Amino acid sequence: MGTTRSADVVELLGRVPAFSTLERSDLERIASVAVPRSFDAGQAVFREGDASDTCYVLREGRARAISTHADGRTITLATFGPGDIFGELAMFEDERRSATVEAVEPTSVVAVLGPDMRALMNEHPEIATRLVIALGRRLRDANQRLSRQSFQTVQSRVAVVLSELVEEEIAAGKDPADVLVTATQADLAQLAGSSRESASRFLAVLERAGVISQGRGRLVVRDPEALKHYVF
């Protein structure tokens, strides 16, 4: 890995909350063993049931964790953007992957092998604590999503998912007015646990109400506050 690329990886790792207490020398050590990888849209980083010995930090693009039920339905458990870490459960035990992670758009990551990460956690126990906290939050979010899918109407679930995506874009520095959401109708349906047809019908309702606009694969939320009126 060249000097410039290594410096970029160090900067990326420094933005990961679990690594916030590390000195630059520690980040440089992780960067020195990190392996850059790229994935096309729709390509799996790893699949549910695969052996797990690597964690990943997302560098550019977006990815999502999905799980497929026996009846064929696919549910999105989590979404990841630049600076997010995933696959970290492999750092604690050699279990099979509990979900599939796939790229939503052209995506680049840096991969860190389990033995290298475990050696770092032995020297810096606070990293393990932070990873456990992050895993707990991700589990809570997944449970909340599954609960919504069980008890809320389709329009409530889609409105909540859209609100969450808008919040992510605003947190990433986007203007809160006319927020461009990168998810497709199929993505929204999977996140909401609904059929694409049901999600599409509700999006048409939102468009007629002036809450969103759609066209040429773009979905812009014109009035994020109005989405709250559809959640019940």
C-alpha cells in the first residue's frame, strides 16, 4: 500500500468511533495490514453462512446487511456509509456470518483480518468495549425495524424508513431542504418489509401531496417534516 493511500486509510480509520481513542501510530499499524477491496453495485462483500475472519470499514459508497427468510422475503437489517464498520462480530468468535452484506452502489472498503484486530484489542481493551456497544445498537435498530414490520401499516413503515434515510443524509452534511435519497423503490420496500408494489403506491400518494418528487431513478424528499403525519 503506497504512502498516500496508507495516509488516506489512517484518516478513514480515525473516523471510526470504535477507534477514536487510538494514537496515530496504532491507526498506522492497522492501515499497514488493511487490504483495499472494491465491489460493484449488487455484489456481496460476504454472504450469510460464510466463514467469518475479517471485518471491514467502508471507504466510499453504500452497503447494506440483508437476511433472507425461508419464504423468500429479503429484509434489510442495517445500512452502511463511509466510516462505518461491519463484520466485526468475526473479531470475537469464529462463527458463520449471520447476514449477507452487499454493495448498494459501487463501493470500496478496507478489510482487516481477525488475528490482526484481536491483537489490537488485546493491547487496547476499550476497542472491544466500543465494538460491543456498536453491535448492541445495531441489534436494537434491527429489532425496532422488525417490530415495525410486524405491527405498523405499510405506509407507516415506508414513512419511517424515508425519515431515517433523510436523517442520514442530513447527518452527512446534506441540506435539510429537498433531500436526495439514494435508495431505490426496491430498497425502500425491503427496508420497510413490504412489497415493491405497495411501497410504490404509497410513494405515489406522497408525490401527489407534494412531500416527495420522483423521476429518472431519483427520489427527493421536499418536506421531511410532513412524513411524520404518515406514521401511526
